[in-house]
Amino acid sequence: MYAQMVKSTGQGVKPREEMSEEERHFQDRVDAGEKIEPKDWMPEGYRKTLIRQIAQHAHSEVVGQLPEGNWITRAPTLERKAILLAKVQDEAGHGLYLYCAAETLGVSRDDLTEALLSGKMKYSSIFNYPTLNWADIGAVGWLVDGAAIMNQVPLQRTSFGPYSRAMIRICKEESFHQRQGYDIMMKMAQGTPEQKRMAQEAINRFWYPSLMMFGPSDKDSVHSAQSMAWKIKINTNDELRQKFVDQTVPQAEYLGLTVPDPDLKWNEETGHYDFSEPDWAEFYEVLKGNGPCNTERLEARRKAWEDGAWVRDGLMAHAEKRAARTAAQ
Ligand SMILES: [Fe+2]
Ligand SMILES: [Fe+2]
């Protein structure tokens, strides 16, 4: 089963006989389910792939605060406002756990932030879509956090210790995020005809971008096989996407909403839903920077980084002063 998945990605894993002794020992530890810790020996490719993956994940958590943060002041009730505020704060915390995990691999948070701001590093494309009304906040929690959980639950078992431990903490909070989103959708779907229409439009807008969150189809996905051998990727993109569809369709039915895919249907033989692929041309356009909100999102991050410069400078000056004092003693 595993060999088959690796084969289907079309990417080669370094054959055992070509590995150095260190690489072999490392792979044995990974295969045995041991955690790799920051000071352990690791292949350079493992380190680099992990930095890219963890940082991209951290950036997504932080940028992901923007489409929801802009609804905090407009939440319909005090209770909804408090819930949304807590969720958005959680996302900031997720970003921090993950930046810390990336830092154990020998990069600084400043470097990672600069790579984000210069466009060298990416964040999840989903956050380049706008949230136009309150129902979109429900759809984001239900579908976007729902897709994130699908991705993140297996990563709790990832081979790199700090990443795995960060994911365990994050997953606990993500299920609350999804529940609050579904709860908003439920209220809207059972509300006035106008509210129900808003809920339907929100699922229409967020369905395909949510499916894109799992990344390109396995046949077009690079890096996969090696990442799976290293256990920094546990399932393939298509497996996770299928799981998400299978879980979400009955939830949409329960809400009385229609998934915007005329070809969606239960397949008795496979025991899964058949569904339409998202528009991958759109995905690559958004990835290139041409989504509806790319410029706005990066501008917001740049402004936050610049506005926070005095705090960082102050902290550094304080740390230097303290170090000088300790050295003098
Ligand atoms: Fe999160
Ligand atoms: Fe979340």
C-alpha cells in the first residue's frame, strides 16, 4: 500500500544502497517511529524541506488571521464577537508555535518573515480570497479550518519532534474553530430566507478554494515521495481531499445546503463520493500572486512588520544591555 502511494507520485526516493551510513541510520530511526530532535543528525534535504513546510504553515496561520480579523468589529452579537476574537488569537498562537519549531532548524524568524514579505515563501492560497459577508466567516471555520484539520491531524505523527508537538497543540484548537464555523452556518441555514441564501452563497464561494487547500493532484505533485519516506508528509494530497469531501458532504446535507458541484455523487462501488476537481489554472494564478487579495494581504503583513520594528528594537536593546551587565559581573 505504502509502496504504491509512493509510486503513484512519480517521484523517486533515494535508494537505500545509495545512502551514506548516516542517512541509513536516520531512515531507520524514522521508519521505527522515533522522533528526530533538532540536535540530531539529519539529511540537508530533510532540514530544508521541513523549514519550507513549517514556515509556509506558520505564514498561513498568521496571514489567515486577516480575512477573519476584519469581521471582529462587525460580528452580529457580543457572543459571536468573543468567539471570533478567541479563534483569531488562536491562529496567532499557532503561527508562534510553528515559527519556534522552524527556528530549531537553524533559521531565524526575521529571515522567514522577510522571505514571506519578498514573496519567496508562500502561504496557503485560500487566504487570498475575500470574506464578503458574515456567512463567509461560518464557511471559513467550517470548510477552511475543516480542511486544515484534515491536513494537520496526521501531521501530529510527523517525524520531527518540535513540529509534531506543535501540531498536537494546534489540532486541539482547530476542532473548536471548525465547530464555531459550523454553528454559524447552522444559524444562517435555519434563519430567514435571506440568511439561508447568504449561507448558500458562502459555500458556493469557498467550496473549490477549500478543495485546493490540499494541493495539486498526486500525479502533478512534486516532493511527495521523499517527504512521505521521511514522514513529514503522511497522506497524499488526493487521499486527504477525498477524505474531506466524504466528511463534508453529509454536513452540507444536514444544513440543507447544496455543494456547488453538479457531478457530485455517492459511488457505491468505491464507498466514496465522486466529485469535480477544482480549477487548477485558478489555483496556479492565485499562487503566482494574482488572486483577489494577494496584494492586500502582503501589504497588511508588511505594515504589521514595520509597525512592530520599535518593539523588536527595544527588546534587542534590552537583551544586549542585560548581557553586558551579566558579562561585567
Ligand atoms: Fe490554525
Ligand atoms: Fe484554525
